[in-house]
Amino acid sequence: MAESTVTFFAEKLSNLILQEASVFGEVEGQIKLLRDELEWMRLFLRDADSKRVYDERVKLWVNQIRSATHEAEDVIDEFILNMDNRKRRLNTLKFLPTCVGMVDKLPSIHELDSRVKDINAKIGAIMANRSKYGLVDLTASSSSTADQAVSHKEKRAPVVEESDVVGIEDGAKKVKQMLMKEETVGRSVASICGMGGLGKTTLAKKVYNQRDVHGHFDCKAWVYVSQEFRAREILLAIALQVMFLSVEEKKEMGEDELGKKLCGYLGEKKYLVVMDDVWSSEVWSRLQPHFPDQAKDGSIVLITTRNKEIALHATYSEEFIYELRHMNDDESWQLFLKKAFRGTGTTTPTLTTELKELGKKIVTKCKGLPLAIVVLGSLLSTKEKTKQWWEKVLASIEWHLDQGPDSCMRILALSYNDLPYYLKSCFLYCGIFPEDSEIDAWDLIKLWLAEGFIQRRGKERLEDIAEDYMHELIHRSLIQVADRRVDGRVKSCRMHDLLRDLAVSEAKDAHFFEVHENMDSTFPISIRRLVIHQNLINRDISQCLHNSSSRLRSLVSFSESTIGKRSWESLQEHIKLLTVLNLSEEKVGGHLLPRDIGQLIHLKFLCIKEFRSHVKLPSSIGRLVNLQSLDLGTNDCNIPHSIWKLKKLRHLECWNGKVLSQSQINKCVNGYLGVEQLTNLQTLALTGGSWLEGDGLGKLTQLRSLKLSQCSISYLKTEFFESIAKLTVLEILDLSFTKGHTKKTLVNRLGSVWEKKNVTIDHHNKTLLPGLMPLSHHAYLYELFLGGKLEKLPEEIEFYPPKLLSLHLWRCKLRDDPMMILEKLPSLRILDLSSNAYTGKKMVCSSGGFLQLKSLNLIQLDELEELMVERGAMSSLKTLEIWRCDKMKKLPDLFQLTNLEELSLRGLPCIK
């Protein structure tokens, strides 16, 4: 871990020397000396980091290096902050001569010079201690960062994710019998229990996902509970999987009201609810009233828990408890081979006698625990299949097991210690999220970037490199895929609770981050990253930092505390050097972010999603020159035009954010500011406005995701259309348009633009597609969202992106059946039509159409009366969802959809 700390700071220092040479002035020599010392330390740390677990002397030496590096980073960043404040102060006193500014700068320069000299001397003493105290066996590594880097995506074999796990077939059969027992009256409860790492969740999922289990129940839901239990969140998660809730209900309903609504719905259904990872009897006692006893016969709640007492409390009878056993020797060996040799193209590898004997010894150390076997097997999949490597791993296992009685945790620690430095930081960072939480992969990647964990690799995009890091952690079985996007990439991930415990423990030991779930505890004085979860009852977030120094670099809160004006003022005393500010679940008193937020000039990541109100950003936001990611979620917000100053922005996600126009006076005084200046943008989500005028949008040629809401017709000009056409690396395009514009205006605008592009317009049929021209050159565009009146889709298949996988249409009011066109799209896998996307009465899916379609969702099509599916249509369909089509009279023959796995029909008069 110390190696990553030094490496990240050394790279940062090199960049600063190039960019800020004029700022450092005469101190530049000392700064370069510091950088050179860090480079030497980094080479020795690669060896030291691997040996620190074996030698307390090495551990102390590594900790001292880490501390000195943190001190150096603080000194440099404080100086840059002071210089920025000085520059701003002098800008308000432009009448003063230049010599006054130089005199004002000298004290800061002298202080920096003195402090950097002290740090260089301290580092020199630390390096001297290596030989003074007998650490001469630490050797410098000649391997470069590039040599150690994760291989490119296209060079690495794809990870095969097995849905079946060796040795649980018998358990799956017994659990399935418990769930589908016909003679049970009303609602019953079943449990799977066993120690951590035995595979309770894997077993439950195996049964839950089986097709005949799907068909046995009217509705089903899966929720993760964990130690951080919140009743309302559990009830909401269940409700969203089985019934429809309005936006207001999701936000406003309390625990009791939500529980009553859920209970009323389930009372009429035969339901299955899985509550995974229950840690306390209180969970069932509190939630039980919301699962009606008098539901349809055969309804059941399945609980997984480590504690048999909890299982008995909820289940009442051991007949409905399945105790998971350890794997036997043969099952353990088969699972080990499956993991250690995945990606090699063989499931039955031929091993030498020596390797087989070593492998058997390694597997024996795992004591039949699937998690330990999976992690160890995944570790060995990254090594050469030689006697030397396997002997080395076996010796490491034996050493780790000698350090304590918990064999599983010791083996997991071995896998962590085997990680290269750049992956250690990424793995530990996953521990900041609450236990059993589903981690959004995109949010995690942005956080890794802001923290500086992602090392440049030629001309590759940083986000792509970060995605490689994530795949490597998945390949090593240290994090798990929770969900995938339609293109197969990771959408979200999870961390096994034992692996999270390891991450939190290692992070604390390495002073990487602190998690404070009990706010009565004493806070460490020096914290680099502070994570706050739920227990901030009657306290606000600023109180957590009362005893903390100003060294804090990251503040991540999953708390439901409140930030008021005084809290912000108190916070600013502790977060002057902050890089990451993530208040994704904080409730904020007032609508205006503090005016002085612009003082956080080192900030790279700012996320405040849960304001649930109108937010106004101050003009000082334009001072956050290092900001890479700004995420305000779906909150209504006013954004000053100074946002266009932030040239390092890569992700601007403010779905309902309105950028205020720049006045003519401001343009004359400060120069023009526009979206075209943010050339590093990869993600852009905003409300349409005057900033769309001109061709600025088309200059953002690195955009991967573009989401524009509430676009007025007045901005649908030639330049806008041509800009969209230039964004050829787009992967996601989401456009919605406001109502109330005349058909004539829209047709005239589209006609003039399309004709310029040699696309013919049938003016008689009035084909309307606001804001889009042919997308045939958008080779990477796989997901398309269109909201607003279209009336008629283009019939030419060449119009659509060639690799379109997912299409979502709403409020389009299409008059003609869209299926006759869309069923010809060769790659389409998801089709979602909602909110009167189609206003006709009949919809027909022709034989041979939609050959790749996996999911069809029809929601609130008010005029639809019949869905006809001809034999041979939608032959790959797995999910069919039809909700709130109030005039639906006739459904298709569902038995001909032979691959259908999930069917959800709600609010249809034909099935009442």
C-alpha cells in the first residue's frame, strides 16, 4: 500500500513541476529532489510492501515512508492553495504595482523551501535506516509501472462466470423442495444457515433463478439485509420488485405506510421473498407484520443467516431449515480446478504428479470453504502452472494460517497481499461502501480516477484502464458482478462481507481510510479518508470532524444526517485540501451550496445526489479548476455559466441542471464561455438551454454518453443536428423534448437538415424525429432513449445505429405500429415502450422478427387493446413486462415463447 501512496504522489509531483514551474520559483530544485527521492523509495517499496506482513521492522519502515509522503503532499497542496488565494486577492487590487505582488509571495516561497528541505532530510534519514537496522535485504525492483500494469482488454481472455458451483446440487434440491412445498397453508418461512464463506447466497440464488421456481410464484423479490439494517430501505426494495410505486410514494412514504401498502399487495399473491444475510432476530420481528400470514397458500419467505438461532426464531421448525455443509475433498478439488484453470480452454487439466500433490495440499488448507477455494484458485489462475509457483503459494498459506485461528480470513489476506500495488488501492476502496451494498461500477470508476489510483497507459482513456482494473479484481474473485449492462460490461458489483471485513481491516492498518459507524468513538487526529455510514443520530456531519486535522482528502457519507449552513461553515475548516466530496445520501438544509465552495481548489469529485429539492450552485464553482466529476443526480439545479471554465471536467451529470446564460457585459469583461471549452468531457447530462446554440456541442468529440432533457424546439437548429452527427464515439444517447410546439415548425426544421444530408423526407407522412439525423456512422452507440412526439419512425433500417442493443421510447405518440420497423433491427435486445409511446390499438410481432430480443417492456400504452405475437417471433425473449395498459383486451399465446423466464402483468383489464 505504501508503494501506491508514493507512486501516486510522485506522478502528481512530476505533473505539477511541468505545469506550475513559475509558481514554485526558486524552490523548484528542492521539489525535484523530493520527486527523485520518491522515485528511489518506490523501487524499494515494491519489495518492502510484500515483506511487511512478515517483519515488524519492515512494517515500521513502510509506515514512516507513508507518513513522510503524506506530509509532503500536504505541504505542496497547502502552498498551491495559498498561492491561489493570493492570486485571487491581488486580482481585486489590480491597481497595485507588480513588486507588491512579489513581496506578498516571498513569505510563502520561503516557508515552502524550509518545509520541503525538512521533508527531504526526513526521507534521507528513513532511507538510511534501511541499512542501519538490518533491512539491507530489501531490493530495488527494476520493473516499471508499465511492466506491471494490467494487460489491455483485448489481450486478456474473457472471464467465464459459472452459474453453477460444484457441490451444491443436493442442497439446491432440498431448498427447492422447501420453497415449493404444496401443503403449506398461507405464508411460511424457510432458512439457509451456515458460517461465512460457505456459499449461502450462491445456493439461494441458484434456486431463486431456476425457471420452475419463477413459474411457481405470482411475484418474487430478493433483498440484501446485512448488519446495517434499515427497515424502510428493505421494504422499499421489495416493493419496487413486485408492484408499481409513483415517484412521490418512493420518496415520501414512511416505514409504516410503505409496509401496509406492501402487505395489502402481497395478501392477494403467492409470493417468494428472499432476505439475504440476516444478522439479527430483530430484523424478522420488525418486518414480519408486513408479510401477511393469510396470503395465498405456498407463499414463503427465505432467510439466509450465519446464526441458527435467528433461523429458529423466524422459522419455528427445523424442517424448514437447511444447514449448509462444508465441501468434501472431491467437491473442493473440482471447484479449485475450475477456478485455477479458467480461461485455459480446458475443464479437466492434465497435472503432473507434483502439481497435483501441491494442489491437494493447497485445497486441504481451505477446509471445504467455497469462498477460500474460489479466491485461492483465482489467485493461482494468474500464476504460471509450475512447481515453484505453487510451492511459493503453499508456503504463504501456511505462514498466514500460523498468524491466527480464522483460516478463511488468513487465506483471503494472502490473496490481497499478492495483488500488485495499483490493484491494492482499488480493492481497499471498495470497502468504503456499506456491507452488502450494490456498488455502481461507473461511480466506483469515477472515484478511483479522482483518488489518483489509475495510472496512465499510453493514449488509452483513463476510464478504460479503470475498467480493466475492475475486471482484474473480478477475475481474482475479490469482487463479484452484481449486474451487467446490455452490452455485457459490468453495471454494478458486490463485495462478499468477509472480503469487505478484510478491506476495512487492511485499510485501517495502512491508514488508508477510516469507517466510523459508531459516532461515540474517538476520532483519529490524522485521517486521509473518512467514511460515514448511518449512525449519525442527533448529530450533523461536521461534528464527526471536530477532532480531525486539516489533512482530510476524501469525505464519503452514506448517512442520512442533515447539513445546514453552520455545518458547511464548520466543514470548511477541515476540508481545505479535499479531493473527493461524496454526500450522496445527505439531506441538506437550504438550497444553496456555500458560496466559498470554490476554495476547495483540489476537489476532483463532487457528488450530492439526495438534496431532493432545488439546488443553486454558487458562481465560485468556476474556481474548482481540478474538478473531474460533478454529479447532482436528478435534482433541479441552477448552474452558473462559470461551469464552462472547468476544463478538466470529464463527467458532468446534472440531469435537471439548467446552465444560466452568460450576460453580454460578462462576455465583454471576462471573455466568452461555452460548452466547447470542456473538450475532456466523457459524460454530459443537462437540461437543454441556450448553451446548445451554435456548434459547440459537436466539438466534444470524446463524449461517450450524452443525455439532454427538456430540449425546446427553439434549439433544434442545423448546428445542433450536425453536432450530434459529429459525436461518433457515443455509446449512450438520451434525448427528450418539451411539448407545445407546432408540427409545422418541427417538420420545416427537420426537412431542411435531413435534405442537406441526402436523406429524403416524406412530407405527406410527416416523419418526425427531433434532434436526430441518420446514426449509421455511430458504430459504438448501443443504447438510445427518445422522449417526445415523433408520430412516425424512419422506415430505413440504415437510419439506426448498426450495433443498437437497447431502445427506449416514451411520450412519442406513434400512430403506426412500430413493431414492423423495429423487429428488423438485427442486434436489438431490449425494447421499452412507455407513456403512450404508441397510440394505436393493435401491435403485431411478425414471424422471424426480433430474433435477438431478450426483454420487451410495454408500460402505460393507454390505447393498446391487443398484442399479437406470431409463431417464430421473439424466439429469444426471456422477459415480458406489460403494465397499466388500461384497454388491453387480448394477450398473445405465451406458451409459444419457449424461452420466456420472467412474466410481469399488472393493471390489465383482460386478466382481472
